[in-house]
Amino acid sequence: MRGDQTFRTSNKELLNGLQQRVFDDLGYTEFSQAQKVPLINLHSGDLVDVNVPGALLFGKLTLHRSLVETDLLCSVPMMKTHVLAGVTLGLKNLIGLYPGAVYQALRGNMHDLAAKLEPSATAAPILDMLRANKLGLVVIDASSAMEGNGPSSGTLVPMETIVAGTNPLATDMVAGSLMGFEPTEISTFIWAHKIGLRPRRLNEIETRGEPLDRLRRAFVRPVLVPWNPADAPLLS
């Protein structure tokens, strides 16, 4: 199957095969068996519809039932730059909750719809997914981070830092600041503030541990590009 067809597929059999390959290649299958921790393929399986009050894009989202029944969702991303979203942290990580069986393999259909609202094609679906879930903890792995044209063509840089918090927006704003970004530079933060999410400024956030000024690094900025379906496999 051609790459663009794979990107656009909603075929459950193909999606399941792709997800299993990811589990295998990254060592999660072996870890799951050793620790007796189940792995859940969020692309397909038992999917349910969830209403999203005050949605920016999707008044109703289709999610894996496990997300609906969980008591607490934890987002554990790597700190990276991103050519669409600027940064990909705890909130951007929620894009992975869109099941490919409904929104296509790399969420192509979702991005197509989101691009009609704003050029990053990420902020609105991120915030709709936030409202549809119980995200109560974000742990950002910045032991090694990525700068430049992430998430796939950037350069790894050492940070040796972990950023964690119970307010997803605040946690991401702190991490973005460590990367050298102002909140007004990141589309997800801008739209979060438009819909009334707090905090709005860094000085409203209580931080503990190392002073931020000791950890901050001026990351090489990604070259931001608007969503283009022709480039989709490289951008998502």
C-alpha cells in the first residue's frame, strides 16, 4: 500500500497491524508481557461517542471506551518542537487519542477539518479532546529533548529535566518557557486562553524545584507550516 494511502486509511485490520508493529519495535510488547500490564490499541476496538460541551470543532468525539471509564488520564510526552503546533507537550500528546478507525491512521481527516479553523490544524482538536477526557497529570520527559523541525526532523538536545503538574495548560506553559517560547507563540495556548482556560501568564504558576532560569534553553525554532494534506505524513 502506498504511503499516502496508509496515512489516510481507516481500515481496522491495517491499523491494528501498524499499532502492533509500534508496540513491538518500541519494546512495549515485551514490557507488557513481563510486567503483566495490558496494552490498549486506541485506534479501534470498543469505541463510544462522547459529547464535548462548548467544543471548538467536534461537538461529539469518538473515543476508546477505556478512556471514558478511567478515573485519571496521565499524559507522558517527550519535550519536542513541532512544525505545526510549535511545541508538542502534554496537550498535543492528546492527538494520539483520536482513533484511526474514525479519524484516519495519522488523524488526517481530523487535521483537514481543523485546518478550516486555524492553520496549525492542531489547537482546536487538542482542546476538544482535553474537554472530553479526565487529564489530571502531565509528566514531560525532558531528559533528552528535540529542537528545530520536530517531531521527526529535529535535533536532540540534553535537558536532563522532568516537568510535571496537575494543570495541563500550566505544565505545558512552564515546559514551553524552558524551551524559550512565550505563551503567545504557541497556537494551543492562544486558543486555550480564548476559551477561558487558566493560567494566562507564567507568573500565575507556582513552580517547585530548580529555578526556571537555571534550566531554560533557547531552542532552535521549528519552521512553522500550515497544514497541507500533501505533506501530511511528515507533519502529523
